[in-house]
Amino acid sequence: MLYLEFLFLLAMLYIGSRKGGIGLGVVSGIGLTIEVFIFKMPPTSPPVTVMLIILAVVTCASILEAAGGLKYMLQVAERLLRKNPKRVTLIAPFVTYSMTFLLGTGHAVYSIMPIIGDVALKNGIRPERPMAASSVASQIAITASPISAAVVYYLAQLAEIQTNITLLSILMVTVPATLFGTLLMSLYSMKRGKELDDDPEYQARLKDPEWRERILNTTATSLDEELPKSARNSVLIFLFSIVVIVIIAMVPELRTLTDSGKPISMSVIIQMMMLCFGGIILLATNTDPRLVPNGVVFKSGMVAAIAIFGIAWMSDTYFQYAMPQFKSGIVGMVTDYPWTFALALFTVSVVVNSQAATARMMLPVGLALGLEPALLIGLMPAVYGYFFIPNYPSDIATVNFDSSGTTKIGKWYFNHSFMSVGLIGVISACCAGYILGQIVIG
């Protein structure tokens, strides 16, 4: 019966993922109700902490966007790319990685994708090379961001188990590991695919008057817009907020209340600081609050919060119910072959399309199996597996932004532009993370 109920869980996740966005969360609500009232599973608590972290971070980042900060960051990134156009395949993935690292979400990179494609085309470089790698890099960086929901959730759960686990120690594993994965897939991308002169689809588009006009005469740029000084100031304030969070994480005494002697958890600190600095940005730049809900970051963040609400609650209810029966059979396999837990993380991520939701679903499973925190942290990059099926918004947008037609979803669906770079990035990051985890944590 447990296996049939697990298949039901996967079916609900699949149906929700076909709808996407909020649909993933509310369809999971149907699954949760059936689990409780039909299968008689005791409901667990909803993932309130993760949702509040997402809301706080998204609120601050959305105020930054409304203040013009994202446009300022975009202009800085574009200047870097246009100063080194021949190296766009190497530089662009690290640009999108950096944007996600700072903002805690990969949804802020859409605006730079047309610029990456434009720089590549203007220099005779196959756009698929930098664009596919940049899309993957923007997502793989989530497990390296100090303010991402996935990282903060790992910190909140593991710091209570092992005292030497801090935000800094987690980042000392995930940042080098994901940077290593980004570097390898960027190097691989340097020569992937045919050159533009030999690409039949690109040459066919050049013969079509409409496509030829779009390819040759459309220049995507953000440099023609003059931004107010407040846009730069909002970025500086936001960067300072991240520095403050890291300092507080490094020095537990700063978050220890003198009366109780008990430190405030980092999940609470991040919520507090993000709301605080969001307010500071709003006041310092005189940003109109009515602009905040209209941005890309706010909308995508709210959708993510609702999706995680349903997914995590439904899956946690099942795993808490089933774990006593599953544990004995799984422990031996994972103990002998640690990479199998990475495969489990990856598979769940393919289905749920969210790294925070995957972390929320699977970290309690790993802890219940008795896996070491060093292993769990080292394998964190495996929570990014949703490039495998090319239906994630950043991948779809990247395909649409590439006017050359080189970045694409293949004839067989799975042979798409993001598959090879995604596998290289995640597998290499997990290998590096496993080694670093034993050194830093274990």
C-alpha cells in the first residue's frame, strides 16, 4: 500500500507540474487532502519557516527591483560582457551565477539573456554556447546563495544537529563546488555545436526575410537608459544587507540574547534583516511602494511560496508516515552508495521544479536515514534537476530569446540545449561538494 501511495504522490506532483506555478501548490493541496482523509495519514505541519524566508527575501529583492537596482546590476553586467565579447561563453555563466548568488533567486536573469545572445551573434559565436550555460548557472547558484530558501532551510535543520555547522561553513562547501561546476560547463560550451556558418537551421533563418531582419538588425541593450543615483544606492544597500547577514552568521555572539543566552536562529535573522533592509531601501531611495508588486521578482517569488506550501506539506505528510517501513531497506543502500541520495534529490527536483521544495521534502528524509550532515551538504547541488525536462521558465525564455535558433528543445524532447551542461554542472558540483563536505564539515 505504501508503494501505491508513493505512486499517488508522484502522480499529483506530475499533474501539478503540468499546470506549473501556483497550480503545483494547489494540486498538491488535493493530494494532501486525499492522503489525510482517504489514506488516513496524520498531517504534518505546513512549511511556515521556508515560506516566511521566501516572502522576506522576495520582498527586499522586489523593492530593489522597483528602485531600479536590478537595472543598474544589468547595466554593470552588460558592460562587462561587451568589454570582453570574444569570451562571452566563459563570462556570461558567471554573470548569471553572480546575480542569483546576490538575489537568492534565478528569476532575475531574464533581462540579461537577450544581451548575452546579442553579444554572441555580433561576434560570430553560436548563441547556444553562452545562453544555455548561463541559464543553468543561474539555477545552480541557488545552493550557493546565503539568502536562498534552500540554503537557509539546510542551515536551520543541520545547525541544531551539529554545532560546527554555520552559514559560512555551508557556503564554504557549496560556493566552491557550484563555481567548479559552472567553470566545467562553461569550458565544455566553448566548442559545443556547429559554428554558425555550418549550422543549417541558422542559415535557413538568414534566408527568411523576417528572421534575417530580427537577427541582424535587433540590438538588445540596457545601456541606453540613464538611471537615477538612487538605483546604484539601492544596490549598495542590498549588498550591505548580505554582508551584515554573513557577519551575524559568523559571530554567534551578535545574535545571542543576554537574558536567555540562546542565539536567535539564522532563519529568523534572515527574515528580520531582509524586511529591515527592504524598508531602508524603500525610504532611502523614495521608491513608490505601489511599484513593488508589479515586478518580475515579486510575482515569481509569490508563486514559488504557494508552490512550496502545497508540495512540501503533501510530501512531508507522506514521508513521515512511510519512513518507519522504508528506513531499513534504504539505509543500507545509501550507506554503501552515498551517490544514490544525490540521485533521489535530483529525481524529486525534476518532478517538483523547485530547489527549496526539494530541500524541504528530502532533507528530513536524509536525516531520518541517519546520513551525515557533511554528506547532505556536499550533495546539495543535486536539488537542481529540473533542467532535465525543459519546461522551467528560465529555460523556455532562453530558447525564445535566441533568435538564431541554436538554443532549442530537440526533436526527441530530452536532447535539448540544457541537458549536457546541466549534467556536467550538477555532477561535477556534487563530486566537489562531497570532497569539500568531508574536509569542512566532517
